[in-house]
Amino acid sequence: MEELIGKSLFFGVAVSVVGYEAGLWIKKRVKSPLCNPLFISIAFVMVMLGIFRVDYDDYYEGGKYLSYLLTPATVCLAVPLYQQMELLKKNWAAVITAIASGVFSSLATVFIMSKLFGFTHEQYVTLLPKSITTAIGMGVSEKLEGIVTVTVVVIIITGILGNVIAEGVFKLFRIQNPIAKGLALGTSAHAIGTAKAMELGEIEGAMSSLSIVVSGILTVAAAPLFAGLL
């Protein structure tokens, strides 16, 4: 029975969708940033795979069909950006400066932490792409000879953490400007942060969408330079 469930083409899709819907249901009722739907869905999938003793490869046979939607979903992020094009033109200098500062801060933080904790070069370059989207981050990690699988995990954790603490950080530092909120989320927490930005408003979502692309490009260019520092 367990083997039949694991081999089922739709098991991966079903358990992923059910887990995320459960996460949304819990978040609506608990209304806490700690109840992140993505985090809950990940935990749910892990539990279900353990209960039914399903290998990850078998789960992915069905789950990969959800991954196919990642590209069109990413392209759709251009829509809110296009709608806020005039706002972007008026603030382009501040926008570029903010994104560049975010990328530099991310890379510099990884370097400092690696020095403090005595990381090896391989561990160091594995963490460098932590704040950019998975597709780009995997390529950067592979090129720098990092551990790609660990990079993926770190990117996901970074995104979830940014999504969860975003509103608290904005309140703590009294950040009210929607452009600043969007740029901060997109630059530090990539697509998962952008999901939170979309919840906050159209301007936040548009700026965060832009940040994903620009921060990814800047990281691709700057990561090899930082890799040579350790």
C-alpha cells in the first residue's frame, strides 16, 4: 500500500497542495507571522513522507509538475512592476542604490560570519548566494564549487525567515515607505519575500519583483569577487 501511494503520479501534487492549504487555514485563524504557510507545508510534506515511507524521488515524480509553474509565476511578477513603471522612473536612483546596498550587505555578512566561525572556502561560497532566487543561486554555488544542495536549503530558510519577520522588522525600525519595504523584501528574501510584499500592497510587490532580478544579476557579478577573499 505504501509503495503504491509513493508511486502514485499525483501523490506529490496532492500532499503539497493539501499542506499549503492547511498552512493558509492555520494562518488565517492564528494570525501570527510565525504560522507561515510555506513553512507549514514543508513540515506537512516531511511528516507525510515519513508516515507513508515515501522516497523523495517518488514524491518528486508528482511534485515536479508544480515546479513547472515556477517559471510562468515568476514571469507574472512583471505585471505589477509594469503597473508601477512611472513610480520606478521617478525613484530609479534610490532603487538601484538600495538594491546594490542590500546585495553588498548580504555578501559582506556571509564573509564576516565565515571568518568568525572559521568556515572553509567551500562552506563560505555555499552561503554566498543565500539571498537570491533558487534558480540563480544554484548556478552561482555550482560555479564557485560550493555545495549546491546546501545552498538550496539555505536559500529557502532565508526566504521563509524574511517572510516571517518582515512585518516585525518594519514596525521595529518604523519603515513605512512602500518602496523601501518592497526593495528590502525582494533583495533579502527573494521570491518568498516577494510573496509577503504582494500581501502588503501593489507597490511593495512591484519593487520586490524588480529586486529579485537586479539583486540576482549583481550577485552573479559580485560573488566571484567575494569568493576570492577567503
